[in-house]
Amino acid sequence: MITLEKKEFTVYINWRFRFLGLIIFIGLMWGCAVAPKQVYIKDLSTSFEEGTIISGKTGMPVSFEALLADVNDSRVIYVGENHTQMTHHEIQLKIIIAIFDQHPSMAVGMEMFDHSYQDVLDMWSAGELDQKAFLEKTHWYINWGKTINYALYSDILNFVKENRIRLVGLNVPSYIQSKIAFGGIDSLLDEEKKHLPKNIDISNTAHRAYVEKVFKHHHVRGMNNFEHFYMAQCVWEDAMAEAIAENLNDGVMVVLAGNGHIQYKYGIPDRSFRRTGAFFRTIYLASVGSEVERDVADYIWVTP
């Protein structure tokens, strides 16, 4: 068992939460303030009111029923989020309930859990753990600190448990991303490299430009090499795409992840598609006061 001296542990925690702040920033960073209670679609020069669902294909509002009719043939449905926004999780649950009604053998994949907790997630889905034990065994408040309260996800997770829905951890342990961002893949120990996806794609120029923008606007002390940072991001995306591919089987999965991971499909969705060939749809939850482009997702849902 590895132990840390008090000073070393403090340094590790500070380092871990600085990186956590950066990855949350990736999910939250989008646009500037425009008209209140509206989202501005830049390439349409049009604003839409709170509650509107916009088709990325047509640029026109659609009903929730029309969205469901379209995504019903999808094998993977990606629903984005700003992690700390409760209304986003309420919408995610609404979509999960609707998909479950048509596909009761569905799975839910979540960025919030890394794959090393899969045995615990299976126990939760089987109804074998209460909330207290689940929080302890997933180390929720160590992994996410006080930044992201479990209550934000509790309704989703309770629905998963009550209906025995398979819950899949998509992420890699956060220290893997942190170590790569600071020191590159070569800084990992051999045992740590086992968490890496088999294939890592660093070739997408649009994705690279987005991550570079984040890197330049949110500097973390000691994190000076963009190539290391970008590799960490691509490891993150491809690891989650690989987890989807390995757990999709012949079923349907709703994937819950930060907006930054699903936008323009260059994060998780396209990487997963290359592994599975499974038809998918993306739903981007855009908070009022932000601006996006129409092709950011298949659907844009304007939220409070």
C-alpha cells in the first residue's frame, strides 16, 4: 500500500484540484454574454428563448417528441452538460427516462466515473449499495471535491439503480490526465500506462485549436508544454470513446459528458464511431446568455 507524507499529500491534492479546475473550465468555456434568457446562434444571426430545442441540421426549433423520434434509431445518444448546472441534469434525466421507455436494456455511460470503479457501479446498478456506501466506494468527494456536489447527479443515479440500468464508467483515473498534462505519456509508470486507450488520435486540427484556446486562457503553474496538455486531452477523449465501444455490445447507451467532449463531435462521438460504426446523435445543452454555432451538435437545447 502506497502512503504519502502529509506535505506530499497536500501537494498532490493541490495539484489534482488545479487540474480539475482546468478540465471543468473546458466544459464551461463557451461564448460571451448576449441577450438574457436567449442563446444566440452565430451562423444564423438568430436568438432562441429558454426551453427551445434547435435542430442543428435545419436551424429550426423542434419539439421534444420530434427529437425523440429522431434519436430513437441511434445506438449512442450523447447529452452534454455544464457539470454544476442542475437544470442540465434534469434534462439528462428526462432524456434517459424517455429512452428507457423504448429501450429498457439500455446503459448509461458517465464521464463522472473512471473505469476502475466499474465493479462498484455494477453493484449500484444491481441495487446492492446504499448511497453512503456508493459515495465511499467511488471516492466521490476525493475525486470531485466540493466543486461538484453529488446531489446534482443523485436523481439520475437513483433512476439507474431503481430500474437496474447498467452504469458504465467512461473516464480514466484523473491522475493519469494530470501526469500526462504535466510530463507527457513517458512520465507514466508502466502500471499506469495500462489505463491508456489502444489508439490515441491527435490529428484533428479543429479539436487542437479549441484545446489550445483553453490552454492559453487558463494557465496552471508548472503546466507549460501544450503538446503534453493536448495529449492528455486526447487520451481523455479516446479513453471514453473506447469505454463506450467496449460496453455498447448490441444495445443502446446514453452518454453524459461535459459539453466540451461532445461539441462538433470531434471529442468522444467521432472517436467512438470509428471504433463501433454505431449510429449516434449529440445534444448540446446551451445556457442562456451564451452563443454557439449551429453545427456544434445535432441538437441544441436552450437551458436556464
